[in-house]
Amino acid sequence: MKKPSLNFCMLVLALAAPVAWAKLPPPAATPEAKAKAAEAAAKTAWTAKVDAYKLCQAQDRVVAKYRASAASAAKPVPTAVATPPCTDPGPFAYTPPPDAKPIEAAGAHSPATTAASPPSTTQPDAAVNPAPKKAQ
């Protein structure tokens, strides 16, 4: 009997790997990982704003050059369309949100003070009901 070739073994492992990987539980998200992901999302949003700001500046420079060249060539220059000015997003500054404590950690379920006496001592003792009779 022949030994299985190395290529065949690699093929079997390659086909079995996704099945084994799919059965693994998802990695637990730690608070540090969540904070790092939130900061990365904020950084990405800021980068998008910076890119939009740079694009706006580049478009303004192109329009200014076009208007200057058209005016020097005695061509009619169309009227400018009113657009909002380019706004600089400023330097990246990330302030993490305050940690929200779960209800149990916040002490919301605990009474404010410990009871020194029973809740009510003015009510009479509860009457004991006799055992119900069986229906015949």
C-alpha cells in the first residue's frame, strides 16, 4: 500500500481547517480591547475629516488657478458657486467616555441604610386560615 503524498495531506488539512476554526468560540472582548477599538474608530473618523479638509483646500487652489488663467486669457469666467468654507478639524484629541458602572456596581439595588426594626409593627398578626376541606 502506498503512503499518502504530502500534497494530499496538505489538501486535507486545508479543507479541515475552516471547519475547526468555525467551532472555536469568539474571542472575549476585554475592556482594554474595547477602549482601543473605540480610539481607533475615533482616529479613523478624524483622518476622514482631515482628508476632506485637504481635498477642499486642493479644490480651492485648482479653482483659483483656473480663474486666474481664464482671466489672463480674456475668457469669460463663470460666477462662483457659493460653497461652505473649508474647516480644519484640528489636531487629533481623543477623550474616552466615562466608564459606565453596571447597576450592581453602582449600588442601586442596595438600600440606603440598614433597617433597625421590622418594616411595620402596627399591623395585627396575620390570621391563620384553617386547612381547606376536601371536596367529596
